[in-house]
Amino acid sequence: MGTVLQTCTGGDESKRKLEKVEAENEQLRRELIESQDAYRKLQEDRHHKVKEKEKLYKGGMKVTQELMKERSEKQRLADRYNKQFKRLSTTQEENQKLQMENAMLKEKLANEVIAEEDEPDDEPFGGTAISSTTSTRSNTLRQGTLRGATPGVDDEDEEISPRNDIVKIRNWLVYKNLNEKDLTSHLATLLSRRNESHRSKIPEAYVQKYGAQLMDDIGKTVKKGHVFDLIDGLLKTRAEFDAVCIKEMITNRVGKLAAFEVAEILCCRNVEQLQLICHAYKKLHGADLKDKIYKLHPGKTFQAMINHLFTFQRNINETSNKIKIDAKIHGDVEFLMDKNIKWKNADKKLQLINMVMSNPKQYVYGLAQHYFQQSQINLTDFLLDKIGEKSVTGTWARTRVEYCLDPADFYARRIQLKVDDGLFKPHNVKEVNRILLSTFDTELMSIQETFNQLNYGNSKSMIIW
């Protein structure tokens, strides 16, 4: 009986153990299935990420290829632009060179008149037109700046020519041996009765006939100084005189100061006159004027303005149609009155500067008038407000506007300011002499009239003052 009970009890124990083992196996099986599911999910996620990476990589490659293609296209366009710009620069340089050669040929042709005078069958120098002009100018000067004539300068019915003038001058210098005062008086009277073209031929004719420099011989009697400089200036063309003055300004002044002074000359000249000054500067000083002016100030706007100012072909397609000119002025005034423009922007500022510096005197005059009518503000005040008082480009633009509005008043006021500041200062004397010489054959008489009419001399005429 005990054996049977023990056997039954052992069977139950084994059964419980078996059930326990089966339960553990079932638990392990579930865990295994869960692990397999997790592993499968992990593999799927990893595969998905790999696909995403491959997709991104392919997209990146595509973007890189597009960027490389765009960069290559930009480089191609840049190379093409550089090639075209180089070709254009070469063409412009050739055009400028041809213009300079043309100016040289014109000057050479004018100078050949002197040699023709030695031939007995040729007509007298200058012909009837120059004689008439000289006579008219002589009468005007007698009524204006000259107080009586110096005896022995011009004989009645005498042929007026550089060849005859140098004989008189040689006679005064050598045979009569005039003193400084008398020689200065004779030269002043003679030269004031000749026009620029005539006077500028006298030094070369003197060298051809006597083998000496005229100013060297004059310098043996007349002391170096302002009077000597006046005589020397009258024997040069206006372009040559401007070139000499600019050279002196650049040499004696530095940076901004030189730029401010040079503006008084270059802002008052048209395209043709600027071209002649460049030619004269190259001839007298062996250097390119544009490069010298360009280096006076490092400002980008200033240098861009100079580049455009010395582009002599800029007005080649300029219209003379008044309707088109008025329409252009109207458009420029609208641009100036646009309240949304930020004038600190370099491009806008340069557009404003070139609007004043690159257009003819009549256009700038019309622009200033129309702007004042629309805004009741002077264009010079507008430039002062938008560009600034100390700006070099702003000073050039204001100088240009002041000159274009009234050249006679512009120079009359300059003379008044210099004399008020004191003629005991050598710089002021030089500046007054420069104005008188540079305007001698053009605006001088109207400057004198304006000076007297506006009472700049405090009830004194310009001559007495």
C-alpha cells in the first residue's frame, strides 16, 4: 500500500515538473517570437534608413551636378564678358588714340601756316577774317580792360601776323633793350590784341627765326613772378594753359585738396576741350591726365566718375531734338524727386553724379531749372544734402552745376572771393590770373560786366577793384 502511494505521489511530482517545464518553454517561445519580430522590425527600419540615405545621396549628387553645371555656365559667361570687355576697351583706346592723333594733326596743320607766310605768293596770315576779328577785339579791349594804346605796337595798314609780331618783340628785347616796365606794357598791349590761335603761334615762329625760346629771352628782362606767368599764359593755347595749371595743382597739393582745385578747371570744360587738355598734358608732361586725376582720391564713386568723364565717346549718340531732350530732363527730375531712393546706395549716387558731370552745359542748365520749378529747391542744395559737403564727387558736381547755370557769375564770384581773402597771398593771385587767362578769349568781357552789374566790387569796377 505504501509503495502504491509513493508511486502515485512520484507521478504527480513528475507531472507538475513537466507542466512547469512546458510553461517555461512556452514563455521562451513567446520571447523568441517577440525577439524575432523586434529583429525583423529593426531590419526593416535599417533598410528604410538605408533607402532614405541612398535617396538623399542621389538627391545631393543631383544638386551637386546642377551646382557644378551652374558654376560652369557662370564661368563661361564671365569669360565671354571679359573677352568682350577687353575687346571693347581695346576699341575705345584705339578710338581715343585716333582722336588724339586727329587733334595733333589739326594743331600741326595750324602751325604750318607760319611756314607758309615766308612764301611771297601766299596770302597774309589769317586773311581778312582774322584781321577783322583782331580789329574788333582791339576796339573791345580798348573800351574795356585797356586804358589807351602803347605807341609802336601796331602800325596802321600793317599786316598782322606772328612773323611780324616776333620782329617787333625781338626789336624790343635786343635793339631797343626796353626796361621791364616798358617791355611789359608793350607785350600786354600786343598780346591783348591777338586771338588765342594767333598768340600761340608766336613762340614757335620766334624759335624758327631766331633759334631761341621766347620766354627765355623775355625772362632776361622781366623777373619771374605773376606778370611773367601772365605773359607766358597768353602765349599758350587754352588747353596748354589748363594742362600747366593742373600739373601745378597736382604737384603742389595732395589728395583731396588737389581734387578740389582741379575741379575748378575740368568741371568747366566740354568733351572737346577735355580732349584737347589731355593731348596738351601728354605733350607737355609725357603722362596720361586721366591716370593722374584718377589717383587723386581712392573713393570708388570718384574713380567711376573720372572713368566716365574721360570717355570722350559718351555723347556720340546724343540727340539734338528739343522734345527728346525735354523728355529726358523730365525723366531725370522725376528720378531726383523719388522719395523711395536711398542716396547712400553707390549706384544711385553715381547715376546722380553722371547726370550732372556727363551732360552738356545746356542740359545741366535745363535740369537745374526744371528741378527748381518742381521742388523749389536749388540743385546745388540738393547735391549738398544728398551727397555731403565734404564729398569730393559732391564738390565736383556742385561746381559743374554752378558753372552751367551762369559761367560769368561763377567766375566773377570766384574773383571776388579770392580778392576778399587777400591778394597778398600768392595762391589767390595765381587763381585770379588763371581765371583771367583761361577766359581771356571767351567769357572775360561778360565776367567783367556781371562783376560790375552785381556790385561784387563794392561800387568799384572789376578793373579798379
